[in-house]
Amino acid sequence: MAATGPAGAIWVHGESAPDGSLARISTEVATLARTLGEEAGCEVVGIVVGADPSAAAAELATYVPRVLAISEPATADHAAGTIVGQRLAALIDRDKPAYLFAGAGPEGRDVAGVVSALTGLGILVNATAVRWDDGPVVEMSVFGGKLNTTSRFAGEAGIVTVRPNVVSAEPASATGTVEPTDAPGELRLPQVEIVDRVEAATTAAPIEEARIIVSGGRGVGGPEGFKLVEEIAEALGGAVGATRAAVDAGWIPYAQQIGQTGKIVKPALYLALGISGAIQHKVGMQTAETIVAVNRDPDAPIADFADLVVIGDLFEVGPALLAALRARAG
Amino acid sequence: MRIVVLVKPVPDTASGGERLRPDDFRLDRAAVPAVVNANDEYALEAALKLTEAHGGEVAMLTMAGPTAPETMRKALAMGAASGTLVTDDSLGGSDIVSTTRVLAAALKDLEYDLVFAGADTSDGGGGVVPAGVAALVGLPYLSYAARIEPNLEKRQVRVHRISPTGYDVLEAPMPALIVATQALGEPRYPSLKGIMAARSKTIETTGLPADAALDGGAPGRDSSTTAVLTTEAPPPRAATRVIRDPADEAARQVVAFLAERRII
Ligand SMILES: Cc1cc2nc3c(=O)[nH]c(=O)nc-3n(C[C@H](O)[C@H](O)[C@H](O)COP(=O)(O)OP(=O)(O)OC[C@H]3O[C@@H](n4cnc5c(N)ncnc54)[C@H](O)[C@@H]3O)c2cc1C
Ligand SMILES: Nc1ncnc2c1ncn2[C@@H]1O[C@H](COP(=O)(O)O)[C@@H](O)[C@H]1O
């Protein structure tokens, strides 16, 4: 693929969090896109579509030189993915950027699916790294981490969804501009009304983006045991994760489940308490930078891929660890 | 009520043997046994429970190679009434754009009140196909469902969509497309009776749907928008350090280890 003049623009989907601020994943995606744009010598533009896009757009402008803010009242009380996707697709048809980068979480996936369907742009999903070589060269981890692939687009345009924690977010040296913009066209697709928003009883931190995750499995024994997991997580400033066994038992909500049918995480530290390390769990956490496990069974599969394993009872090692962490914090 | 579930056969992740073919980097489907994609089983289970409660039946729609009926029988054994397989030699190696267009076109030939899909596929799927299918067919799209409540009189469906802080209650007219999650409940195991009954259920095989054409030509590998360049095994993790000391000493060593790695 020979270079044909300056590359087309890279766009970043700026996802809004429920409170209207910029979702953390978007700060990472924006950092990645800016780095690629500097290398490619192309424009990098953030796009925020929301009922009141101003807060998220202002934050996105600290990462990229230019942000288009599209006010879309319908997203206040309608499921956002299809609406945002249509607006982005219409803007893409008009302005013809080369690439769209989005987060690989639920919101980004919904948006990417709609944009791809409406524009015909291909998608490289779940990027774990991206470099530039006349276009994005996207690294992915497939088959539950057994293989790393690199891929590119057949043409000179496409959509990339990026996993959390692939780059650390870093604001640009100068703040960019925010341009309130009208999106062309109509919203043709059916809208889905949000009739209620319910806050969960748990205040558990989201695990996808956490730098430290302390996870509990069947060995934790019950909701009581999860108190210990929570305390250790708190002492480490981390989030609480779980295996499907713990979720199925009703000890912790599904939102905290890690693995094949739960979430894929990539924290700096994964501390596994009473977790065997079954393949379906492993695929969700094995790309953690450091894995530490506490398990009383020296033959548990997790002992084969953890960096450090303590062979012992988590109800003895856990409280000792908690005490040591607290003593260290002073 | 008729529910069509989008079901994809995928290599069994528990087999550990998944690989790409060395010549063209396409998934080597002959290397490992195929199973129903785990997330699609949650969609099937939810569909079966709803038709048991409200009447009606579950059909499945699959785009895959010619051996797919073997895997589809598992879904029929769970209780689905019938299946449609879209298969064509040119579809091997299809990308997301092709898959989405083919499924959307095939849906136009089916009757349904609801379409269910899984949250993503375990063979490298990006969880993007269902949103695209809904957009092309023009169906209301309700993703990440933890609960699904159809109201047949009002022809409406309510879904609890998992949100970052809890859940949103969504409401849409039927027909609609819903993405299932594990939170809907454990999939059933096929009973012996179910397995027997599955043998006589119909799987209709069709070729490329007529209006699945892409701007650039027919769907399938020849119009693929993406290409794999390289594959390699990830670098092996360093050897595991094992600590067998009493709790206090073990805890001290863990803290030292975390500090050494600058995690704390
Ligand atoms: C299609 C499919 C999808 C799946 N998806 C997922 C998924 O997304 N996520 C997931 O996690 N699982 C998933 N599973 C389930 C997975 O196969 C395992 O069953 C599950 O991960 C086991 O959870 P566990 O490690 O908590 O329990 P176990 O395997 O029972 O392990 C418990 C561990 O705790 C240790 N232990 C017990 N008591 C103590 C103690 N007091 N102190 C120290 N150690 C102790 C034991 O030695 C053991 O190793 C899936 C399975 C299937 C079939
Ligand atoms: N080839 C296919 N045939 C039938 N359904 C599919 C196919 N590909 C994807 N799907 C559906 O779309 C969901 C998400 O797939 P993906 O976007 O590939 O991760 C799956 O769980 C299926 O329900």
C-alpha cells in the first residue's frame, strides 16, 4: 500500500458517561489516535454526540486538537448507540475521514456496529495495540490470548475498536477547539425509549478500566467472604472482580464477572483469591501485567500462569495481606 | 410469539486447540470441534423461557459452513423448533460487513416478533454484528439485556439494559432485536428427549440471500475490508514464583513483590 499524499483524518468517538462527562475509555482512545495522527501527519478530530455534549467535548479537547460537539436531545431519554451511530455515519459520509476509533466496551461496540452497517466501513475489533504504517496496523489477542495477530484494512478507511488500558491517557500539550456542529440528515432508525434509570445497590467500581483488580472465586465461600475481597481491593485502590462461579452463586453481580462470558480486563495487577483459573476465566484476565494468586491447591491451573502464587488459605493470607497493606499505608 | 436467535458455531474454547490456517490466516475450523457460541446459548435459553411462558416457538438463524447443522442440532436439542443455515462457499472468510449484511438480508425472509443475539462471539468477534443487523433491518435495538419482558397485547418489549451504574429500563415496539447476556440465566442442558426430538427437526439450508449485495460486489471473503498480516504466539509469562510460608510472612513477601514492581 503506497502512501498517497497526506492520510485522511482520524476521528475519535467521544463516549459520554451517564453523568455527561467523557468516559475514561475515550481519553485512552483519544491519546492513541493523537499519537497515530502525529506519526501519520493527519488531522485528529473528536466527535461527541449527546443531549448536552459540552462537558464531554471540552474534556476530549484536552486530548485532541479539534472536537465537534453535536447536540442530540433524543439521547437524553433514548438508548444512545443507534442514535450516535447514525449521526456519526452521516458525518462520515459528508466529511470522509479515513478512520474512526472507538472504545471496545458496550457503548463503543453498539456505535461501531451501526456505523459499519450504515457506511460499509470494515471494523478491526478489540485492538490491544495500534501502530502506523501507511494506515493503522492493529494488534489483537485472539482465542482467549493464545494468539496475537496484526491486521490492517484492505482499503484506506475503517473503524477500530480499542480495548481499555491499551495506552495510558495523556492530555495534549495544548487544548483543542470545540465546535458545536449540526449533523446532517435525519434519524431514520427506530428509537428505543429509556423509561427508567436504576442505580444498582452496589457501588462497585467498574472493572474494565481498573488498574488494580482483586477478584474472588468459589473459594471465597459466600457474600461474607467478598467483604474481605472488597477490603483488600479498597486497601489497594482497586476494583472487585469475580468468577462465574461466584456470580452464579449470587455473591456478586454479573457486572463484576471476568472471563469468556463476562468482561475482558487488562489491569496492572490482578489479585485472584480462591480462583482455580479455568480457561473461561483465564481468557478474561491473562493479559494482566502482574497476576498474583492465593489458592490452597498447588495444582490449581492459576498456579501455572500467575507471576506469584501463595499456597495457603485465603482466610489466613487475606487478612494478613490486608494488615500488611494498611500498615504500609500508615 | 416467534423468536429468531442468531446462533454462531465457534471453535470450542475449552479444547485449547484453536488456530488460524498458516496459508491464509483464516480460522481453521477443521482443527477443533465446533460448539454453539456460549453467549448465544444465553440468548437461546432466554428465548426458550419466554416462549414457554407466552407460547410460540424459537427458530435459529446461522451463517456458517456446510458442517454447521451438527452444531445447530445442539440448539434444537435445547428446544429450538427449527433452524435456517445460510451457507455458500464464497462466505468462508467473511468479515463483519459481510456477516452483518447476510444476516440482515436473511432475516427479511423470516417471520418473528423478536430477534435475539449474543453479546459477542468467542472466536474473535467484536460484539458489533447485532447492532449492525438491527440498523440494516430497521429494528429497534436493545443491547446488554439482563431481563426481557414482552407484552404481547401491547406488542411491546421491556428490557433491563446493564449500564455502567446499574441498569436502564428500555421499551420498544415489537419486532425488535435484543442482545442477551449471561445475566438472563444459565442455559439448560439438552434432555435425552430433546436430543431425540432434534433429529427430526428441520434445518433449512439456503445460499446467499438475494439482496445481500455490497456496493463493492457480493459479500464474502473477496470483498473483505480487513486482512490479517501476521500471527504469533504471545510471549510466554515468566516462571511462577511460589510462596508456601505462613500467612504473615507470605503477606509480607506479596507486599514486597508489589512494591518491587511499583504497583503499590
Ligand atoms: C460456556 C462457559 C462460559 C464460562 N464463562 C466464564 C466466565 O466468563 N468467567 C468465569 O470466571 N468462568 C466462566 N465459566 C466457568 C469456568 O469454567 C469455571 O467453572 C469458573 O471460572 C470457576 O470459578 P472458580 O475459580 O471461582 O471456582 P473453582 O474452579 O471451584 O475454584 C475455586 C478455587 O478456590 C480454591 N479455594 C477454595 N477454598 C479456598 C480457600 N479457603 N483458600 C484458598 N483457596 C481456596 C480451590 O483450590 C480452587 O482452586 C464458563 C464456563 C462455561 C462452560
Ligand atoms: N455468522 C453468524 N451467524 C449467526 N449469528 C451470528 C454470526 N455472527 C455473529 N452472529 C450473532 O451476533 C452476535 C455477536 O457476534 P460478533 O459481533 O461476531 O461478536 C453473536 O453472538 C451471534 O448472535
